[in-house]
Amino acid sequence: MNKSTIRRIFCAIVLLSVTALAQADPRIEVVWSCTLNEGKTLEDLHEVNGNWLEWNEDKGLKGITSHVANRILGGDLSDVLLIDSYPNWETYAALVAEYDSPDGEAMDAAYNEVATCNSNTVWAVEASGD
């Protein structure tokens, strides 16, 4: 299952959840488990990820951040995590809707050239003590 299909599935879930969660405003963290494709480097992934962040800004999607986590000891060193952070459910849902467009599919293809992402999880994150 590619990232585009997974994002479409989560879009449906998010759109159903937005109404129920209207009172709460947690940050949404999406964690992708990926493996760098043969011949690709962390720098390649950072470049694609940076392009994705610029694409979000061009679409008017504000407050999205992203990090690349790479393994430094143990296991397969080509395993990486992409951790995308959204300020709220509405921004996440808007991103998923934008991603389901021809230029969103092109962005997905750029990621697929660099890494294979086999799974993701979506987390609602709230600060303690607030």
C-alpha cells in the first residue's frame, strides 16, 4: 500500500473525527516507518521532505513541521522515520485533501523514488499541565 492510498484512508477517518474532536485541539503527529531505497541517502530524503514542506506552504497550510529520524545503532541503518506534525485535525484533513490531487500524487511519487514507507500511525498529542 503506497502513501497516497494510506493518506486517503486516514482522510476519511480524520474527516469523521474532526466533528467529534472540535472541542479539543491536539497536535496531530503522523509517524511513517520507511526504508531508504537502494542508492538513496538521508540527504535525498531531507531534500524531498523539504520540498514537501514548501509545497504545504504554497497550498496555504500553515504550522506543519516534519522531522527525519534515522537509526544510528542496531538494526538496519536504512530504516528511517518521517514524523509530520500538524497544528490540528483541520490542517491534517486539508493536507490529505490537497494530497489527493495530481500535484499531490507527484509529491508522493518523489517520496517513493527515495524511500519505501510500509506503515504509518496517527497520534493526537496534547501537552501535559495545560
